[in-house]
Amino acid sequence: MDGPKLIEPSMQNHLFNTLQQCHSNRVNVYFYALNIGVVVLLFLFFGGTLYYCSKQKLSDFEKNQRMVKDQQYILSKIRYYQDDKKNRQQSQGTGITDLPYITTNG
């Protein structure tokens, strides 16, 4: 024989259904809160990345300055090698054997 029951079966079913509904509501709230939180974090991450990339982008003035600097560097290297070639031709000897250079006009 079963022991005494403190609540009626209909009230027990009502409480059980109410608790089930509360549980499903809580799960839905957690589900939406988690999804919204993840979406917000993704937007913040991608927004921050795009903002950082836009700040690192060079302005037109800076691009022109960099281009002029690169051109000056290249021209200085060309001048250096032209002067070096001219100096070697003027010395008329190689560095190791002091043999003269032979230039052919062709």
C-alpha cells in the first residue's frame, strides 16, 4: 500500500505542468540570450577589425611621400653603380690581376 499523499493528483499534475512550462521558458530565454550575445561579439570583433584596418591605411599624402622616398632610393642605387662602373673603367685594371679591361665596340 502506498503512503499518504499530501496533495491531490490533479494539483500534482498542475504543478508538474507549470514547472515544465517554466523550464521550457527558461531554456528559451537562455537560448536567445546566448545567440544574441554571440552575434554581438561577432559584430564587435569584425567591426573592430575593420576599424583597425581603416586606421592603418595610408593617406594619399603618405602614399606620395613613400613613393618619392622609394624613387630616391632607387635613383641613389643607380647612381652608385654608375659611379662604381666609371671608377672601375678609369682604373683600367681588375681588382685582382691588374689586367686592363677590354672594351669592344660592337
